[in-house]
Amino acid sequence: MEMFMSVDMKYLMFIVPIILLFHELEEWEIYNFHKKSYSEEIIEETKLGDRLWLIFLSLFGIGWTVVCYLITNKVISNVLFLLLIDFCLLNSIQHIGMTIKTRKYNPGFIIGGIIGLIGNILVVLKIETDKSLPEYILIGMLCLIIPGIIDAGVNSRKNRLPQMVVLILKFSNSLEKIMVK
């Protein structure tokens, strides 16, 4: 752990998009899981749309991290990077929750849920250890995921996907329409 904390944050950042990339690969067949697990009426998704989203998000995560890496102001860099961490943490919690609820493997659970949760927490601990961000900003940024956690819990009880996932599916449909034209 001490060796991990001695690594420069600028390099440590890349753990997050690398985990995200492998997480998206783990989700390659999420379409089938959604079709088996959730009501047809709320899901407008296709296998191609899902996969386009997985590729888009992987590339976006890498690009976002590169931008944060290039920003020399540590506070601005970390605040922007925490937006990606927030997304990944929320996704981790949702995968863990969906796996617990359905009592079956949820594509994305192992890498996105377990490894992603651990990796993102370690990066947050590094930000805290370095004191490169005021604690109130760090805590405030992490609290941004609370509405998403609540939404995931409420929708889980109704056997529906979290609103974030529904919005992602809509976005993936748009990506598909643009790509297929």
C-alpha cells in the first residue's frame, strides 16, 4: 500500500480508465442480461447500440483522463477527474446492487463492481493522502453520487434499470443512429 501511495497521482489516474476499459469489455454481452432481467417496456436497446456505448465510454474515459493529466493545476485536475471517479463509483455500486438483487452474475460485476470499487477508492485515498484537494471539495464531489444510489435502489425495487442506465441506453440509441446512417 505504501508503494501505491508513493506513485505520482498523475500516473495513478490511469488506473481508472484502464479498469473502465476492462469493465466495458466485461459488459460486452450486457444486452442479453438486460433482456432477461428487466421489463421490455422500459428498455429500448440493441446489441449494437450497447456496444457502441461501451466503446465510446472507454475512449471517453481515456480522453478525459489525458485532459486531467495535462492540467497542471492540481485542484482543477482532481475536481475534473473526480467526475469520472464519481461515474465509476456509482456504476460499481449499481453493479453490486443489481447482482445482489438478481442473485446472479451481472455483466460488469467483477471488474466494474469489485475491482472498480477498490481501484477508485484507492485513487480517492491518494487524492486525500496528497492533500491535493481541500477535504470539503473531495467530500462534496463524492456526495454527487448519492442521488444516483437512491435512484438505483428505488428502481431496483420496481425491477427497473437505474435512470442513469436508461439515459445511457438512449444515448447509445443515438450513437447507433448516427453510425448506421
